[in-house]
Amino acid sequence: MLPSPIEYQSLVVDRPLNRRIKIGMVIVTVAVLTINASLIVMANADRSWGAFAIAIMFGPIANGIILLTSLVCVLVVKKGATAGWMTAYALISSLLPLAAIIVDFRIIARMPLQGC
């Protein structure tokens, strides 16, 4: 009697659609948008040296904190994630705060600031 052929099972792990990464990307995006919108509103209300301080100091600090926090959260997010989604999360969590710094500065620089 011949031995039965070996049946290989697929090693593909069924992942829950990488929910952690999607939720993480949404949280980072919402955090960047809300914090930077509030910074722009505060700068628009001040229109003086405070707006300038937001552009060169408080905006970069706030976005740097978001960047560092979201990159530390990679340890939580990466469990059960595919490489493609991790790349997307890393790009969003690093490039979005950096772009927000530049956009904030340009918006505040175009405001009619007084006393600067």
C-alpha cells in the first residue's frame, strides 16, 4: 500500500483586518488635526508674539510629542500586523506631524500679525 500524499496546510494566519493599525492611524490623524486646528485658532486669536511662539515653539513641540507617542505605540500596534500596514502606520505617524509643523508655520506666517 502506498503512503497517502502529504497534505500541506496553509500557514496564513487569519488576522482581524489589521484593526489595531487602522485604529492607530485614525487616532494619530485625529490627534494631529485637532491639536493643530486648536493651535491655529489660538494663533489667530492672539496675532502677536504669542502666535509667533506657537509657530516656532509650541507647534513643533506638540507635534513632536504626537510623533514620539505614536512611534512608541508601534510596540502595541504591531502585534498581528502585516508589513504593509506597519509601513503605512509608520509613514502616517511620522510624516503627518512633520508636515503639520510646516503647514502651521506657513499659515501663521501669512496671518496679519501685529507687533512682530
